[in-house]
Amino acid sequence: MELSYYKPYVSERNVTKRDFASREKQPRIKMKRRPPEERIIDFDEIYLPLSTSEISREALRCLECGCHDYNDCKLIRYAREAGVEGEESLKGEKHTSYIERELVSIERCQGKCIMCGLCVRVCEQIAGKGILGFVGRAFPLSIKPEFRDVKIIPECAKCHKCVDVCPTGALKLL
């Protein structure tokens, strides 16, 4: 069985943290809000505009996240289709976003993973390794090396097919 390496199945990662080492990480400027006492009596804007100096400072900030596929990102596209426009629009329980390095040369970001299972399938069916699997049930479900067998993990160090097939960039090479 051959895996199709054509869009929309592959997300390339040619950029590393070293590419941005010369840039100082700067937080986004938080917009000021009008106090609630003022807002309840009118329909004016809640957020106050940025000053000219704040706009200039924000424009100088590096806005590149390092992912060349941002405009083609399935995670962002799915979020927009679902009407998700930031943390405040999400209701209910949320998965904790954390970065996991249980696999020898692969980093997994729980916050980007949509549990599509492509990495699990490619590991089992294409690579023939069966290292990755779904762990847990219902909401605490996550994708990890099955049964936490540390002897089998080094086998994935040369493969990386799961990284190539991840549609959201949740898996990346270290």
C-alpha cells in the first residue's frame, strides 16, 4: 500500500527554532478595554484602539510562527469552519496543551492534535511498526506509544512517516 504524499496530506517542516534564534520573542500587545460600567450604557466599541507607537511596535514584531503551511493548515481551517475564533469562543472542557517528547526524535504538541488517527494508521499500515496508538477513552484520549514499551520506541527514530502525514503540525522532528 502506498501513501499519497500530495496535498492535503503532507505538512512540510523546514523551519526550526534555530532559524528564529536571532529574533527576540515579543508578546502581542494586549488591547485595552473600556470598563464594564461604561459599556453597559452604549453600543460603542469594547476595545480601545492602539496608539500609533503601539501599532508601530506591533508591526515590527515577528509574526511568523515558523510553519510555512499556516495558510493551508487544516487545524485553522477546521476551527474557522466551526466558528472558533479564539479561546473565548470555546466552551466546556479543554485538553491541556503540552509538548511531549516520548518518541526519540519526534515532538508531539497535544494542543494541535485533532485525534484524526492518521499517524496511528501510517505507523501500523505503511511503516509496519505499530508503535503509536490511542491511549485512554473518551475525553482523556491521546496518541502515544502504545503500552509505553520503551524497547520499541528507538525503531521510530529512522522512520518519521507519522510526521509527514500529520495534517496539523502536531508532530514535528526534533
